[in-house]
Amino acid sequence: MLESFLRNLLRFRFLIICGLLFSVLFFGYYITKIQVDNDTVKAIPPKLQAKIDYDNLKKEYPAPYNILFLAEFSSGTLSEKIDSLHSWTSTFKQITGIAGVSDLNSVQIPVRGGFFGITSDYLVSKKLTLEEEQIRERINENKEFSSMFISDDESVVGMVIGIQNGADRSVIMDNILWHLERINTNPQITTYVTSEGAVSYFIDKAMKHDFSILLPICFLLVFLLLYRIFRKVHYVVAALMVNILALIWTFGLMGIMEIPFSVVTSIIPVILFPIGVADAIHLLKLYRHNKVLHHGNILNALKSTYSELITPCFLTSLTTFAGFASFSFSEISWTRTFGIFTGIAVVFAFFFNVILLPLFLSFEKPKVKNEYKEIYEEKLLSGFWNFFVKFSIESKKWVIIIPVLIAVFITGFKSVYVESNSITMLPEENMLRKSDNFIARHFGGTRFFSIVLKCNNEKLDSKQKWDQIEKISSYIKNMDGIGNVSSVMPLMHKLSGMLSGERLSDAAISMVTATKGFFGKNYMEYLKNFLSEDRKSTRLQITCSNDPEIKPLQIAQRIDSYVKESFPGWETLISGPAILNESMSSVLIKTQISSLISTFIPVFLCLVLFFRSIKVGFFSIIPIVFSTGFIYALMGIMGVTINLVTVIIMNTCIGIGIDYAIHFVSGYIHSRKLAKNRHDAIKRTIHDKGTPILFNAFVVGTGFLVLAFSGFPPIKDFGILVFVSMFASAGFSLLFLSILISLFGFGKTIERRDIV
């Protein structure tokens, strides 16, 4: 049957090649339809309670995304700084997608006058010409309104830029950064800007850099390594064409299904190039060996090669597919898409290895000179493998590895933690990251969330209710980790003092909660940030410290418990970017655990079914368990956090790393049929499969190591850890399988000739 398949394949090779070229045009067209979307919020599960709360918050209160802007002046008068703010505000307001800009020039305060005895005026009055000291005095008298827009020493002024729902944040950031470059040409001014909503912009930049530079480097590096192994260009081209076609089909399918492209799916090409050539290395190396044995007969060499390797190659592809496809059950859209389409790409790569390699090889001439040279070079490694045999199965020296691994596991496991703040995924030198740290020192933090308070679904028009709101606000301000609490309370206090000299007065409450604007249109816009339109709820905007020890979700839970216990009848809705990000931690942990379980179980079952032995399946899975544990511990030692990107590391290590165990076990079963006893079969397997496995690990690992030069830290960590994982998986497979088989064997069916 195999011979018939190969004959027909070679017989219709030109027709098949034409069909493949047509598929390239078809899928290539749909690749151009793929949209890029790195919005981290869209990766959050829609059924996550924090996401539901956040959506409910946005329905009632505007501006879900804000950009925080600060300008640090080394010199200049207060008036000059305010004038600069006014000029910048006018510029930013002209950018499409900006909902509004708040700064010292837009802040309004209540003043005496008007029909009701009180009206509003700008904090930095535009009606009056004020001297420098008058402006300063006015700001200091209204610290509760101005503190978030100017530092105490007046060296830093800031603004909050609101982004409209549905606006293209990448275009907005492009425009803002262009204006910042112009502002920074003034040597006396340094600008800072940060926003969780702008993270996608910088992820886009990192992704485009990686895709345009690292992918070609990976391609070139794999090309050179393959050429060093085979020294035949058409062998290298054949191996790489397998991956190119698999990628075109995969991304074309994404385009057909209108699946957006993200920073996580951008890793697929760099993953597939080393993975795809793995099977090609085994197939081509054995083919060259068989070509010598069959005296240059290509068809017989292909038949012998595919007869021995088609099953293990199919099994490695199947287990790799299982490793990635386990993410199809993930609640996080990024990892789900990555898992599904990486798995599909692996299947396509196997398909093209079966179809395309024989087509390429059929065009070569039946000479064997270079193949003899390759066999000679492989014999040069026999000394190393003789040493390895003595270390693993002829002595007990391998036991020293066990305590070392245990120490690494214990040390590393304790240090692994989850990080869901998207800004921390950016490099330390990134402008957004630097700005985030700088702004945190002046705003008290850049992790924001809101608390919506509602009492029995009644209008907030009584002194008693506002007294309770004030107590809740005071409780929050005194909590550890709280940098600032913004609310309508400062306005309420200011009005009450002006009307009656009290801290809270019925008259002030009536004016603030009135549905008609007593203070003018602009002031009512300000109130929309803190009072619902029906005046039945009020919002407190909380700023948390950036200290990683401070957990906004825990703070929110304490606030909710305090309100329920102290003020029965009050309802709370607590949500915002900080809560949303931290809630993702539990999703990431759940994704990590579920994906590992849903990977190990299918991989184990595949091994059992194909080798028809539970024992063989169990032994085969042991090396990958050790290597996965080793990489997980290494994450802790290196300080690599589990986030939206690095959550895929473990499954990648399992899906690829299991290949080495499969090839070793398959090689042993094949060798056992030829060797007189178990010991000789293990030695033969180590010599026959050791070199291809190491070549495989080196090519695959080096392909991933290219990612270490990424400008995006999670991708860099991914590349380094998978690189280490390849050698760990290969080494553990060779070592532990040799030891386990030597000690326990594979059972009577496989060991039927054992006479040891």
C-alpha cells in the first residue's frame, strides 16, 4: 500500500505541484484580509464577572479609557505652564476619537454670584486677568479639585485625555506621540504619558518589529543549520517549503474565518519553522542512509524510510497538535486562537512532509557519494554516545541528577507568580513603562477602578445618604495602597461651606443632585463623571499604588464587605481596569492548569494506543513531565511571570518535547527486533537516534532562540525558555528512557527475545 502510494505520488507529481501552487494563490489572497488586533481587553473572557461589571460600568459612566499625560518643567512661571497646558489641550482635542481633555484650565469651582447666589467659574479664571500669586492662591484654596493636575512644587502639570468608545487607539496614540515629540524639542520640558488602553499600540510596534526582522532571521538560521546537516540545497529547500506552505494555508484559513492577528498568533511562524523541519530532519537523514543501502534507488529508499518513520512522525504531529489544541478550551481568546491555529499548522506541516518531500527527492540523481560522507561524520559522535551509554545504563552515576532536579524544582516553584497588568509586559525602557512609574509618583498610582454606590434604588437627595457616602469615602482613603479617591464630595463640601458653613447641607445636596444644571453646561459634564443621570448612584474613582504587593481585587473585596456590614441597603458595583486585570490572574491560572491536564491526558492516550502498551505510554511521558517541571521551575528562578503570552510556554514545551521520547521509543522497538538482548537494543537506539534527536533539538531550539531578540519581554522569555526546553526534553528523553528501559523493559511483547 505504501509503495503504491509513493508510485502514484511520483507519477502525478506535476499535477500535484500545480495544485499546490494554486492553493498558494488561493490562501495567499485571504492572508491579505487578516486584521491586526492587540487589544488586551478583547482577550478577556466575556463571561468573566469582572468583565460583566466593567461593561455595566461603561453603560452608566463615560470614558472607559483614559490617557494620563504629565509635563515636567525644569523652569518657567506658573502662568507659562498653564498657557502651555491650554495650547496642548486645544491640540489634543482636535484628534479624532478624543472624548475630552481635563486639566487645570478645564476645572471649575463654585463661586458666589448668579441667580441662586452661587455659580461656577474656571479654577484658572478666563474672565479675570490674575497675577501669578493670585493664580497660585486660587489653586491652593481648591486643592481638592486641582491636586491631580499639578504637583505641590508646581514643577509637574498634567491632564487626563479621554478616549471615545470604539475609537482606534493606535491612531490616537500615533497622533499624541507625534505631538509629544514636538513638545519635547523644548529642552525645559519632559513629557510622560501612560494608559492601559494604549498598551496595544506598543504591542503592535513590538509585533511588527518581530515579524519583519526575527522571522527572516529565524528562516535564515534554520536554512543554514539544515544546510550544515545535509549539505544539499534541495534538501533544505524541501524542508523549508513544507513550513512555508503550512503557514500560507494556516494564515489563509485565518483570513477566510476572519480571525484577527495578535502578538500571540504572530509567534506561530517562528514556532512552525523549527517544529516543521523536525520531522523533515528525521525523514531526510534516514532517507540518505537508506539510499546508500539501496544503492541509489530512490523509490526503495523512500519506501524504507516512510515505512519506518511514518508512524512515529504521525504520532509526534498528533501529540504536538494535542499540546497546542488543548488551548481550544481556553477562556482567553488570544491563547484559544493561538492553540487552534498552531495545531492546524502542525497538521498541515505533517501533510506536506508526507506529500512534498517525496516530490522534491524524486528529482535528485541516484548517486550516493555525499551520503557516505554523512554516515562517516555521524560515526565521529560514537565516542560521545559510548560515554553516554556508560553513564546512563552501565553505571549508577546518573543518580546525582535527581537531587539537583529536586532542588531546582523546590526553589523555582515557590517563585512563580501570575502578572495580569498589561503595562508590565512592556520593556523597562519603554516610554509607557517609564511614564507609568513617573506618573505613579505624582498621581499616587496608575491602577484605577471605580466604585458605584446605590441605596435602595432611591435618589441620593438626603443628608443622611451623603453622610454615609462620605464615611465610605473616608474609609477607602485610609486603606493601605490607596493613592487618591476622586468623587463629588469635594464639591459638596465647598458648596455647603459657602451656603451654610456646614460640612454637608441640604441646600448643597439639592443643587448638586438637581437634574437641571445650576452651574452651566460644562459643570454638568463634570458631574456626569460622578453622578448617574437619574441621581440614584454616585461613583468614586480610586487610584491604587503601583506596588505589586498591593492587590486591587483584595481592596475591592474589603470595601464591598465594609459597605455591606456598615450600611445595609447600599449596593456596590466595583470595576475598572485594575480589577479587570487582576481578575485575569485567576483565569490565567485556570488556563495553565486546564491546558496542562488536557495536554498530558491526550498525549498519554495517543502513546498508549499507538504503542499498544500502558507501560510504554507511561515511560514515554515521564521525560516530558520532568522537562516541563524543570522549565516551570526555571520560570520562577528567572523571574518570568505567567501572563497572556507566557501562559503558552508549558504547552509548547510538551507538544514539541514529546517528539524526542516518541522517536527514541520507536527506535528502541525497531532495534529490539534486530538486537539479541535489551542492553544491545538500548545501545543501538542511543547510537542511531541520539544524533538525529540532538540535531533536531539544536535546530528547533535555535529557531526559538531567535525570539530572545524580541523587543517584547514576554516573547523574549518564551524564546529562551523553549530553547532550554528543547535540550531538556531531548536530554531527559535519552537519559530517563534509557534508564527505565534498562531497569524494567517494555514487557514480554516487545522484549520477547530478551535473554539478559
